Amino acid sequence: MQSGQIMVGDHQGIYVVKLVGDVRLNLCTSFDNFIDKMFSHGEFRGVVFDMHETQGVDSTTLGLMAKIAFRCAERHGGKPLVLCEDRGLLHLLDSMGFEELMDISSDADNDAYHAEPAPLNCNAPDEHTAREMVLEAHRVLMSMNEKNAETFRDLVHALETEQAAQSHKSVANH
């Protein structure tokens, strides 16, 4: 699989997030920072996820996509648009309940945006930041529906336990 890349752009307040290749955790802290900047823009009108060149996404990436959908709903009630024709990815999105949060189009010719996405500068996160990101993303996924809550409950519990142990250890070392 092609290693992943996140490309972003905007045109008149419509933000495009193009996921290319296999998009994983190592790209997600920079993506999360972009999300905060995107929602701070006064001209923000919506989000399009272009998944035409996506080969795979991990659950942390899906959690950040869900976070965007929830923030869009809080902001103005609109749903992000997902452009994807890969049956496997469409099935993944459907099985996790994304059709409730987003408008999903499998129209291969749908070019619903005019932005020219450019690569997001992604720095690999340190271990603490990566753990925080995974935890937040999976909490968002759990909040979507009961099936996701059941699927990710053990992982989130393990991460929370690990985080508490790390916090306790760093307090004891000071």
C-alpha cells in the first residue's frame, strides 16, 4: 500500500480534505491541528472529504473525520460530503455509522469542489501526543453509536489505564 498523505485546500469557505494512500495515525496530529484552524476561519462553510485515491484509513483517522462532522453540526448544521467509490471503504464507513454524520457519494465524476488541495505538512507525533490523539479519536467513534461503543470500549479502557499509569509515573518522578 502507498504510504498515506493528507492534502487540504479551501475555496470560498468549502474545505477539501483529500486522503491519499493509506492514511494512518502518524499523520493525525497535524490533521487535528488543521481541523482547529479550519473551524477558526470566519468564512468556514463546509467540508468535502475526497477519498478517490484513498487505499485505507485507520480508526484514528476515522475518529477525526467524525470529529469534523460533529463540529460541522455544531457550527451550522451541515454535513460533510464524502466522495468515495471504493466498495471496501464505503462498507467501512457504512458499518461504523458514518451515513448518519455525512453525505456519502459514490459518483466517480463528482468534483464538488474547486479547491486545489496541497499536502498537509505532517510531523510524526511523539508517543504522548499519539496516545492522546488515539484516545480522543476513539472516544468520538464510541459516541457515534452503541456498536462503535462496544467495538472500541476495551481499547479506550486500555489507553486510559496506560495514560493514568504514565501520569502517575511522571508525578512520582518529580
